[in-house]
Amino acid sequence: MSERTRAHVFVSGTVQGVYYRASTRDAARERDVDGWVKNLADGRVEAVFEGEADAVEAMVEWCHTGSTAAEVKDVSVEYGEPEGFESFEIRR
């Protein structure tokens, strides 16, 4: 069994109101990555990805582009120990 990892991501730019969260959820489910995504009051999107290291890294890379209507300016990432999420959800 390969190593599970966790990435805590903050995405800035035009990332709200452009289906960024729904696209993130779909991309994460396609890659069998668990966690959550939500909008922040300051206009950023926050997400946590947990899963196989290569799948989590693919999601971090995905965030740099995001949904087709998004204009991503910056992605900051902190890696840590997984908390054991078992699905991917959009949080309000």
C-alpha cells in the first residue's frame, strides 16, 4: 500500500462564482481523492485533499488551472498527515 498524504490548499484569483468548487469535487472524485472544498469570505477557495501521494499532487496541480472559467493567480499548499476523510464534499 502506498503512502497517503494530505494537502491543505488556498487558491486565489477569480475562483468564486465560476464553478471552481464543483469542478474541484469532480476532479477529486475522478482521482479517488478525499477531502473538501469551500469558498472563503476573502474571495479565495480553501481545499483539503487526502489520498495517494501522486493523486493528491495531481489535484494540487489541477488547482493551478481549475475550472474553465477560473483565473487562478496563486496556489499555496501545506502538506501534513491525513485526517481520514472518506469522501469529497463541498462545504458551505
